[in-house]
Amino acid sequence: MNPASESRNPFASGRFTHWWLGSLVVGTGVGIQTVTVPLFIRDRVDSEDRAFAIAAALVAQTLPGALLALVGGTVADRVDRRKILFRTYSIAAVVSIAYVFLSGFDVRAIWPVFPLAAVVGSASVFTNPARQSMLPLLVERSQLQNGVIFGTMGFMASLQFLGPSLAGLLVEFQGLTFGFATETVLLAIGAVVFSRIYVAPPTPTGRNVFQDLAEGVRYVIGEPAIRGLLLLALVPGVFFIGPFSVTVPILVPDLFAVGDKWVGLLWGCFGAGVFAGSVALTIRPFPRRGLATCVSILSGGVVLVLYSQSEDLLVSALLLVVWGFGASVFMNYAVSLIQENTDPRMMGRVMSMYTLAFFASMPIGYAQAGFVTTAFDPQVTLLSSGIVSAIIGVVGIVFSRAVRSLE
């Protein structure tokens, strides 16, 4: 047997290394935008309208994904993935240039944010399935689990830790315009990196897009474990990402009474937990990954409840590290279990359904967080979301045997 095929180190593949570096760069750029766009909006609306306006912009960015995600995955199974990534990240870079001008000229209107957010969201419909379905083509099967973990570690740590933390510091010391300019450069570099990664083009199926899409839906319906994982993937967007994204720009000045850099740094604390958890999983993986995936939903809800009750900045930061550590289990194991148990011919379509679960859930999460925060306050939003997600985690552990039994 070829020794290289026995290696669990995905970096033995030069193409994986380039893919990982590209993920790190674009993740940092997108992570900066998670801070800069909400701050741009927050400073241009009345205080009572902040939560609703921020939530509306986030919905505008994620709603196209809910409508087009399945098409994006089908395209990833039909078109050269590196071409998809080059074009979509180039579009994201051009949108960031528009933000540079809006901020640089101190435009007070927030309406341009909504079409720009929709363009970015539409492009990401094709980006995520193409990037994720490319991974199994770059490594041996023995390297796939660690490839997923290191891939998640690079992308999510940069998306949730490096990018937001850098954004907070850039905005604090260099200004919002400089933050937008930095994300533009990073997205452009990422587009070039992905364009240079060769993978074999997909084999034509002889059917049209909608026939391929229907085949993918039938495949998932017939696979209870994959179906269960996709249902669990709805939870983070509705009850974790949505409430946290909407509330953190408000809690930082109103509850913690600190500067805007902490909007990015609190995001960074979550990302640091994701990074640390991903490292730990490469050293000592859980033997029952399906069960661990269900437990991570329960533990995430419990930590969110504790975070909702904290009024101390340091305690909240530490809770977010713990929250990210638990989230790393779901991010890594859900993706790897789906990829290991999916027919390679269906990979793009199945990963698009995983993306759909996030995209379909995030507008709901942003909307419910915006309404609840406007009607009550940010802490009520976080508390209620934490309780519901913890209940869902218990239901998953008890009733989802197909997922729970996955090794």
C-alpha cells in the first residue's frame, strides 16, 4: 500500500495546502465584513431602530441563499469549481469596494447596504458548495477527517476570530473605511489563490440542472443519517448565529460600555474557541461523532443561556470561548460525517443542502432576533434562543438514532 495513502496529514497534498490558505484568506475578509457592515448601519440609524436595521441587512444577505442554495450545489457538480470560486470571490471584492466608497464619503443613507448584501449573498450560494465539495478531491480518504477539521479550523477561525478581531482593531484605530479596504484586498487575493487549484472537472450527467437537483433531493430523502444531520444544521443559524450577530453590536456599548473594538474581539473569542476545539479534535477525536454532534447542540444552548445572564465583559468573553469550543464539534463532525457517507457523485448537491440549512435558517435567526430584541431587549433574545436550542439538543440525543449511531 502506498504510504502516502496511509497518512492522516492532509497537508501532504500541495493542493490541499493551497485550498487551506485560500480558505484562511477569504475567511478573514468575510470575517471583517461581519463587523464592518453592522457598525456602518448602527451609526446611521436611531438607537431604537438599530436591532431591526442590522437584522434586515443580514436577512438581505442570507435570503438569496435560502432561495438558490440547491441550484448552487447542482452547479458545483456540473462546473469547474475553481472557476466558480474565482468569480464569486471576485464579485465579493467588488462589493467591498462599494462599501469603501460609501464609508469614505460618509454616506448617511443605509439603503445601498441592502442590494449590496443581496449580491454578496447570491454569490455565496455558489461559493460554499464549490469550496466544500472541492475538499474530498484534494486528499486521500484517510486524510479526509483531518482535512475537514483543518479546513474548518482555518476558515472558521479566520471567519470568527482573526477577521472580526482584526476588524475591531482596524475600525478602532484606522477607521471604518480602512476596514472595508482591507477586506477588499483579502477577498481579491483569495479569488486568485482558488483559481490556481486544479481539480478534475465534473463528469457531465446528460441531464439538465433541475433533473440533477431532483436526483439529489431523492438521494437525501433516502439517507436518514444525512437527513438528520441536515435538520440539525438548521439550529445554529436560527438560535446561535442570528441572535449573537444582532445583539453583540448593541450589548457592547449599552451593557458593557466599551469601545467598538470589542464587537470584533467578542466575535474573536468565539472564533478562538472554534480554533482551540478544532486543534483538540485532531489530537483526541471523539469515538462516537454522531452523538457528539447532538450533544454539541445541547451544550451550545446551555452556554448561550449563561452568556445571556452575564453583565461582566470578561465573563462573557470566556463564555464565548467555551461556546466556540463546543461549536467546533458540530462544525467539524457534521461536515465530515456528511462527506464520508455521501456518494461522491452527489457531493456538491448534498453540500448545497447543508449550505441551504444554514442559509434558510440564518434569515429566520436574524429576523426573530431583531423582533425580540426590539420588543424586549438583547438578553431576552439570547436567553430564549439558548433554551430552545438546548431542548432541540435533548430531542436529537434521544430520538435521532440514525445520527447518534454514526461513528
